[in-house]
Amino acid sequence: MAKTITTNELAKKVVNHEETLILDVRNTDEFDNWKIEGGKVEVINEPYFNLLEGIEPVEGKFNKDQEVIVVCAKGGSSEFVADLLEESGYSNLYSLEGGMKAWSEHLEPVKIGDLKDGGSLYQFVRLGKGCLSYFIESNGEAAVVDVNRMIENYEGFAAENGVKIKHTLDTHLHADHISGGRQLAEKAGATYHLPPKDAEEVTFDYSPLEEGNYITVGNTTITVQPIYSPGHTIGSTSLIIDNQFLLTGDILFVKSIGRPDLAGKAEDWVGDLRNTLYSRYKELSENLIVLPAHYSFAEELGNDGSVSARLGDLYNKNEGLQVEDENAFRKMVTENLPPQPNAYQEIRETNMGKVNPENEKQREMETGPNRCAVQG
Amino acid sequence: MDVTKILDAKGLACPMPIVKTKKAMNDLNSGDVLEVQATDKGAKSDLAAWAKSGGHELLKDTEEDDVLKFWIKKG
């Protein structure tokens, strides 16, 4: 029987930049749509059904004693293939437990920095989907931003660090993943904040996240200052934390910018998006560290596995910020857009509280990459 | 449709629906039609890809009450 590896162990290899060889045995369409990336990961694709008659299709692609992690959709076929390879004399195989489905749910906490008056900011990297959420802790209290559905990760982290979650926030109504913000707030006795312009159709109570409001975390002066920054959704709101960090939601990423079409309003919102990126953010300090809600490319992961960049640097490097001509910008963000995220309409309705799919259905809705960006 | 054989792969997880389909196909003649019933959602794209790579033809597929049905003509 082949050995298994957990998503937790694999995530450590990715963020630590260890050489990792993956044999992905899903069918090629699924592989092309979405795969494990980052660090020093190398991936080979060979669908499991091509190996039923013999392992020739992968022979010679790796050595018999080389460490290979076999991956499939849910963990069944990878185990099957790993066993087949073992029977043929390969000795260092691991099957990823739970497959891509479990990989999509793994969150890896990475510390971003200290806050001036005590406390820290952590980024939770969802390696399998490219979602980034944030945990701000100070003096026994915490706020969590753009919470993912797997809220036990944040609950566990809060318990380990001896802090109580007082606030959960969504920078906007998400279309690529199911928010855990409301559920985490309910369980922790915290307040759930959402931009009111994105909440017009929601079926639950929330605290409006509005420009000019301050949310204090702990007894120190860590304040979350929301800035209204429409474009990806009409209510999109950015947060400045401790005058050091700019949480941009899905407006500005490290290598790209947000797409304005996921609520069907690309034409209406492109002007807002441009105004936010080309005027509003320019008025902010260029020393702010940009912390987005997503990343799209493995190369956006830094040496410690986190995703961040100085705002001033992005104005020099991010291609989405270099388009002087307004019509060219309009064309870039409304034409030739990448495919939309899996089940994005249903995900939006779930995040509004209009539908409440069972857990297994929610997991399925979230498979695949986030696809929230357009490339410059 | 003229179905030669029905394979019940309901309740089986990947890779078993394909493993069993492949085995059932081996016993059929070219032109015969195999009906496969499965409940694993992953079977849908895998069966389509497998049929194509094996030179078989996926004639039709349906989904009703969480049961996926496929009709595959042996190549």
C-alpha cells in the first residue's frame, strides 16, 4: 500500500520551496483548468484511466526511488495509481489525502508583520484556490477579513493565540468562494461587517462597512479604516490597517487588477474601477503594503509563501496600472475576459443568504481557481 | 436505444466506475452499446475523456435523481 500525505504536509513543502514532483491523474481538461502550483512544484499529468493497462505512459518520467506525490480529484484514484506504480517497483510514492477537493480547502497562515502598538497581522493563504484572508490580532482581540468557508481554521488559530474574534469583515460580496464571515461571527459572538451597497439583497442582519467608520481591535489604536473603492462590485471597500497595510479586496492584486463583470455590470463599473485605481489609491501613501483578497499566479507567492507588494512598486510594475488611455483600459477589463469562476451565480446567492446549499454541495461549488482578475 | 449490456456502478467512487466500464467493454463487440449507471459526479468528465481516448463513442448522457447514465458505443 502506498503512503499518504496530508494537504497540510504538502502545503509546507510548497511554501518552503522544497522540490516537489506531483503526478496529477485527473483527466486533462480538469488538470488544465486547475492544478497545484507554487514554490518549486513540478506537475506531470497522466489520467488514471490511461494507466489501467500498464504504467508505460509515465515510465521514464521519474526514477523508481524518486519521491512522487500522486493527486486526483478526491483521493481514490491517486491511491489506486500509487499502488499500481508500487507493484511495478516504484518505492517512494505518496497519495494526497482527499485530493484536489481537500487541497482547495487548505489554509496556510503566514505572518505578514507586527502592528505598531502591539499585535500582528497574518495572511491565510488558500493555496488550492488563490484566496487570501486576514487575521488581525491585538491585546486579546481579533478581526478577520474575507473569511473563507472553513471557519474552524480561524477558530483554532484564535484559540491557539488566546484571542477572541470580535469582528469579521467582507471587503465585498464574493463570487468565487463562499464567505464564512457571517457564520464565524455568529459562532464567536462577533459583529459581521459588509459594504451596504453589496448587501442590498441580503437576507440577514449585518453591520454596514462604510467610509469614515473605524473598527477598533484590542485596546490599542489599531483601526480599520474602510475606503469605498467600487469597481469589482459596486460596494467594494478597501481597508487601511495601522497606517501600514492596504487590504485591497478584489480591486488590486499583485500582478493584475479586479474584473468588473462578475455581477453582470462590467460596463457600468469600469469607470469606478478606473477611478479607484488611477485616482483614489494614488492619493494614499505609496509605502502602504498592498494585501489583496486573491492571487492568480504561483509567482505571486513570495519567499515565505505570502502575497504582498508595496503600493508604490505596483504603480511601476503592475500592468493593470500602466494603461494611460481610458478606452484602452475599458477594452482591457471588458473584453477577452477569462472564464468565470465555477458556480459564481450560486456562490453569490449563497453569500447573500438567498440559498443555503448543504455542505457537500458548497464544497463542489468552490472547486476550481478563483478567476477574479484580469491581466493587463 | 439498443443496449447490449447495463453496468451498475452506482455508489462506487473513482476510479471504480471506469475500471468496471473498461472491463465490461472488453466483453463486448465493436458497435455494441453499454449503458453505465453511476453516482460519482466525477465519472461524467472522466468517462467522456476515457471513451474518446479509447476510440469509443459516448452517444448520450443523462442525470436524473443524482443518477448519471451514459450510453457508450464500443469502437
